[in-house]
Amino acid sequence: MRTLTEINEKIDRQQVVVWTVEETKAKVAEIGVTEAAKQVDIITTGTFEPMESSGAIINLGHTDPPIKIRRCWIDGVPAYSGFGAVDLYLGAAQMTDTLEAEDTRNRETPENLTRGGQIRGGGHAIEDLIAGKPLQLRAIGQATDCYPRAAFDTTITRDSINQFYLFNPRNLYQNFIVGVNGGDRPLFTYLGPLQPQLGNAVYSNPGAISPLFNDPDLNLVGIGSRIFLGGGIGYVCWEGTQHFPLQKRLPNRTPIGPAATLALVGDAKQMNPKWVRGCYFQNYGPSLMLGVGVPFPVLNETVVQRCAVQDTDLVAPVVDFAIPRRVRPTFGLVSYAQLKGGRITIDGKAVRVASLASIALSREVAEELKAWIEAGKFTLTEPVASVPNDRAFLSQDLWGGQINLDRSS
């Protein structure tokens, strides 16, 4: 029908036809798949949701005398320093050292509150750096002949450091779960608070507008694909951790639970704090709300057919967090249309539902990416390799250590 080269040439001439995925679904309902595929060149998708498996690579530049950093804190948040003298990794889910010890469940006591009463973590520090704010850095070094400095305290901004880019090991879940609590006490989870006796339900995927629901077999997205990441340009750099393409699927090829994931990378100096926001889940920890948009070139009718999928055609499992095990009981599957309706029924009981993903901002990501493409500011890339489609999902099943301490054997 058309090639990626032809599409990029139309972008350069600003003659390309771009629809958001919502516009595509409406057009297909109006004129059908075949006619829609003739008219549109690119379909944009987007999501804005918590993605805690994210973080930033930072290179500070060398001090004089030089330092080999072995412990470091940025705005009170520990940054990993086990690779390179002044290379750091600031994890979005890393808590500040001002929080209480883990055995106190990190309760939000007054002495734990920082920055105007807000508990902070790595995601907040990343957001502030992207916004151009100054942050305190404290480092302890390992004194060596070539790195004699023992400590370093300074203030950094995004403009005072060399590299500052997001490197996110697991983003863009193709699908996820719905969390509920069938127990008798409140639970504090990565989906937020879950009230007892099925008091509420929470889901985190925006459904039919989410990128990978519209490319279920990852035929269009691969390693090297250019994307919208945090308000800047990013790339798919590998499969994500916990990538599970072998998840059971419906006849429309969409998965019934957590499936494919992607690792993403992008220059944080070019990002916008509107699309990269630190957040905190009560008695669980920090995370990062992140806007990600993926463009799909319309190379054939199948692309449009896949992007026509509706919330009624997508499902997620309802999982009971009251059972503290890796494999938890479920209450079956519900459609995203039911979830977006605000209530689902579990064992005859109406349960109110909330979304962690912002549907409005997910829609806005797709709109902004569309505007970039129409203005000739964003061209599409051909993946250099496919994301693996055969990864099994392994688990750790041993309780305790199994190390043989008998040195004679």
C-alpha cells in the first residue's frame, strides 16, 4: 500500500495524513477499514500512566581532584554508583533516606515529610531536574591513586551535568491487571490503596487508546523505533523486563493479562515536566507518571484493522491482593468498557472503579505526537530488529538460601 520511506517523504513535504487512534476508530466505524487505510498514513497512540521501572542515567563530569563515587544522594535520594567514576543511575522508585526503616512500613509521619509535606523519591528528583530546578548532590568516594577525592557536595541542574537521559527497563505494558481487596483490612499497593471487602477496584492501562493494544503482535514496533517519550524524542532500545509475549490471547490477538513490555531510552534534557511527573503511593513508595506515544505507519489494511479495536474487545483479570502470594486468586476477566463505566460487578456486588492512567492526558499525548508529525518535526524509523515473541515468564520458587557451604565438595 505504502512504504515507510514514502510516508517520511510526505512528512518532509508536510503532506502526510495523521489520525490519532481514537480518530481512526471513529473513521473505521464510519467508512470501514479498507477506505480508512487508503486515506491515512500514520496512526498515533499514547498513554500517561505510572511506570515505576524507570530511571535516569547521569554523568556528572569529573571534579578536581577527581572522585570515584561509591555512594551518592541526589535531593536525598540514593543514586546507584557502581559503574564508572561519576556515572549514576537514579531510579524512579527509589525512596529518600529520610523515610523510616522498612519495618515501620514507611508510614507518613511528620518527621518523614519533605518539601512542603510531600514524600519524595527518585521520580520527583527526575521531574525536578527535567524542569531545570537545582538539586543538592552529596557523594562519598573511594580514594585511589587516580581518584584521590573522598567526598563531594554540590548543586546540580540539567545544564550542569553531561548526560541526563531516561533509561527505563520496563515501560508500556501491553496489558495489566485490575486490583481488588477481598480481605478485611486496607491494603497499600502499587495500584494505590485497595479498600477491604471489595471496597474499590483500580486499573492502570488506558485501554483501547494504549499503544501496544493496537499492535498486539508488535509487527510495527521494534528495537530502534522512534517514539514520544516524556515530551521529547525517545527510542525503543530492547524488550522490557518481564516481557511476556506468550500470554494467552483473544481471537483479536490482544492479551488477557500482562504481556509485552518495552525498554525505552530518551534525552531527558529535551523532555517536559508536564509528561514526566513524580508520584507517591501511600505506604508503598515513589513512582513516575510518564507520557509515551507511539506512531504506527499504515503499511497495509491490517494496521488499521488492529487499530480499530474497541474497549469492549479488550479484557483484564481482576486480581485479589488480599492473598499475599505471587499467584493470587482472580475474579475472572472484565472488559475495559466495563472498567471505564466506573463500576464492575464481583460476586453480585457492584464495585466502584478508578483508573491510575489519565485517559485525558493519554489522549493528549497522541494529539501532540500527531502535531509533531504534521509539522515535519518527527519522522518514523524502521526497527533494526524485532522484539522477541517467544519469551517465557520465569519465577523464583525457592524459599531461603540453597548455598552449599561445604568447601570440600
